[in-house]
Amino acid sequence: MCLSIPSKVTKIDLESNMATVDTMGVSREASLNLMEDGDVKVGEYVLLHIGFIMNKIDEEDALSSLETYREIIEVMNEEDKRAAILEDDECKKRGL
């Protein structure tokens, strides 16, 4: 199952229409092709699916969700923690 973990936009490249996002300490690239031009800004939180930013999320909701994720992964072993955070990349590879 692929879950969208709120990710904070850290950089936007208008030329490539890509954003760099931070997902719980993991940096990744995400396409802005499904968003309106200028709709996403550095510092905002977004939800990703298979490498695309699908929508923005309110910062308060994002932080609340991230806290819940932290509580869940706190009880996991290190390998499972990393896999849970990187799961979105695996969904992209499988085309889910």
C-alpha cells in the first residue's frame, strides 16, 4: 500500500517544473506537472503520489499527520522505518 506522507517543499525548479521536497528527512524530487503554475511555493506542504505533487496540505494538518507517522515508526525497527519513509519511491517504480 502506498501512503502519501506530507512533504515540505524545499526548492522549486521552474525550468524543469520539479520541486525538491523533504519527507521526514528524506529529500526527493517531485513533478509539479499536475499543479497550476505558481500554486506551490517553497515552505508549503504537499502530498505526493508516484512522483507527482497531487495537492497542497495545510501546515497544521501536515504537522499533525507527521506527528502520527512519527509515533507509528517509533515502534518499528530501523529497516522497517526506512522502508516506510521510502515507500512512495517504490510505488512510483510499480506505477501504483
